[in-house]
Amino acid sequence: MSISKIERKHINDCYANCLQTSAEDKMRFAFKTVFDRNEKKMNEFLKKFFERKGENEGKDNFKSIRDKIAHGDLSEYRVADRTLVKNNLFEIQDMAKEFLTKIIS
């Protein structure tokens, strides 16, 4: 299937805009949209997603864990990587479930 020059330019422009938008702004927009502009819920999710854990718990937030999974930087063979996911799994799972439930309801 061929993409017209106009469509290709539109796709390239959208992609360029996406790259220039911070992850936090993208998530803020998503949470605002999904939670019907509910500031309390939006801020709760943003805090969970971007807040760094304490020194004793490691320095990863949910965004960094997501990035490591998405880009293949975590290994099931490294104990520290398995522990990182295990220590955050239930909270991430609950957050994802609430987000997805809101989308499909």
C-alpha cells in the first residue's frame, strides 16, 4: 500500500511532535483524558509513575521500570532485575488494572 506525500508529511510531523513532547506531558494528557480531568486521580497516577523510590528501595520509578522492560534492559537472569520487578509488580499491576478498566468502561 502506498502512502501519499501528504499523508507521509502528516505522519512525519506527528512523529516529530511526539518526540518533542516529554514523557510526563504525554502521561499527563493520557491520565487527564482517561480520568475525565479528575485532578486528584491524575496527580495520584503521575506521582506513582514518576516519583523515585527511596534510597533503600532503589532509584527506579515506574517509568524507568517500564522503559527498561520495553527496551529490553532488564534480564530475568539478573537477581537485581527480578527483585526490582517483583518489588513493584503488585502496585504496577493495580495501577494498570485501574487505568485499563477506566478505558474500557
